[in-house]
Amino acid sequence: MKKHNFYAGPSILSQYTIQNTADAVLNFADMGLSILEISHRSKQFQAVIDEADALVKELLEIPAGYSVLWLGGGASMQFAMVPMNLLAKKAGYLDTGVWASKAIKEAKLFGDVDVVASSKDRNYTYIPKDYTVPADCDYFHYTTNNTIYGTEIRKDPEVGNVRLVADMSSDIFSRPIDVAKYDLIYAGAQKNLAPAGVTIVIVRDEALGHVDRVLPTMLDYRTHVKKGSMFNTPPVLPIYSALQTLKFYKQMGGIRELEKRDLAKAAMLYEAIDSSKMFVATVPGHEDRSIMNVCFVMKPEYAELEKSFIDFAGERGIIGIKGHRDVGGFRASLYNAMPIESVKVLVDAMKDFEETH
């Protein structure tokens, strides 16, 4: 039976990425060796990281003056690295969910944090608007997509002369970004790029070196900029997989084509939810809904059927749709590698389940 993988992360990867990575595990670059056992200092792997850097810059149209880094520690490490490197006195943060609040907690270790707005009052089911970023902030940080609650910010915010930082872990490469507005973008790879184990950081070189604190060598972005992500042994296999995904994205037609496909997938699923007598979206405002993580629940009168629907969907090969424990219900993650055919299978399952109950 074909599986339809809606897991939120680690999540679906393209067959192109999986097959090419599997081939490299057996024989990388015709070396007669597995990529699992070759030196990261070899010319063959240096070519991988060089090509990956170049494709990130090409796909996202990154201007001069930025470095692409491949680091360990996940996005959670970036919650601390960002303020350690950028926060001199005060930073502004937008609180839109669990991951944003974790980033806020870490930033408070290094200076004052101004939480400019929060949607916690309604369990993070909307994006705050009409907030002001203080001009004296060293930077403003926001999370573009909130995987647990299903909200997303799909426009680059205007923050004046304040440096802009974004956690794009779950929607990077799903829309065009004006990178020139940002001083730092980071993303854990395990949702829209590669297997878990590597984090991509895009940083404006000029933004670094402006804090007085002594930085540990490994936690100083300048270390990794200077060494081209090779200061220590990088996560070789996830970087190779990321390169395959980047190649796949280019073959698909680039970011604008990916966004077009993603919007179509999300529209199909949201339409099914909004027209249903049994299901309801957890995010009421259409403008705040994520196209990466569609969250929905049973209407109260059908709440006892949640497990039955998960079992029903499982019989059709649909996996990974159980909602996060903080929200309940269901979550269908529609990352770039998700084919629209799988979304149709889910929609048909919802309609068939509703008809029989």
C-alpha cells in the first residue's frame, strides 16, 4: 500500500533526495566508498558543500555580503546563538507559539527582551498585528511558521532600521524571500530540506562582531563563516541530502513554482475542512493559516470519533495526521515534497468518513 506521509518533522522527502542519498550511502562520487565513511576534508565532499551553498544563494536570490552556514544543534541551538552574537542590549521578539517562546527564553539569558506582541491569549491561533518594533532594539526576531498551531507569516515584515532575524525552520523554500531585509535566517532542515541533523543559517556578514561579550569559538558565527562550515566535522550525510533536495527544487522550477504548488495543496485541504459538517479548522482567520501545517479538529458533537478517523485514514495509507498534544485533533503537513495526489487521498478519506458517520 502506498503511504501518504503527513508527519510534521522529520517529514516527507522527495524520492529524488531519498534515492540519491541511498546511492551515496553505497558508493559516493564513484569513490568506491560510502558517504558515511569519507573525510569531510576530501575534495569530493568540498564540492558537495560548495554546490549546496551556491544553490541556496541561487534559489533564494541571496545578494552579496551573506554567508550560508551548515551547522549542528538544530534550530534550538540558534535560539541561543542568535542573541549571543547579536544582542548587545535589547531585542524585540514576536510570540506566536512554542518555538517562539523557547527562543524568547534563551534570549533573556543575554539581555533585555521586549515581547512586542503575543497570540498566547487564544492558544496561538492567530498572528498578532499592529504591533510596533522599538527602534532601539538590536534586532527583531519572529517565527515564520508555527507547526504546532498552524499559523504562518508569509510576508517579510517591515521593521525600519532594526535588524531582522527569522526562524524559517518549517517553511523555508516555500515562498520567495527578500533576503536583503534580513540579517539572519535560520532553519532546521528536517521539514523542508533534509533529514534531521543539520541547520542552515543565512547571515549578513556585516551584522557580526558588534557585541562585547566573549563568544565560545563554536558558538561564534564568524568561526563558521571563516572556515566555510568546516571548522569542525559538519553533518555530512544531511548536507548531502540537502544538496539533493536543492537540486530537486531547481528541477521543479524554483521557489515560485514550489509556492504555486504549495498554495494549491493547502487550498484543496482547507476547502474540504471549511465545507465539512464534521471537521473545523483550528485557525479561523484565513490570512493567518499555514500552508505548511494544516491543523483541524472534529466539531464538538463528533469529538469522540477522532481516533476512529485516524484509524480509518491509516487503512488508506495516511500516516502522521495526529495533532500535537497541545492542540489535539489533526495536523496535515504539506511540505514541498508532498504530492497533491496525497492531499486528494486525505480529502477523499475525510469525505467518505463523514458520509458514513
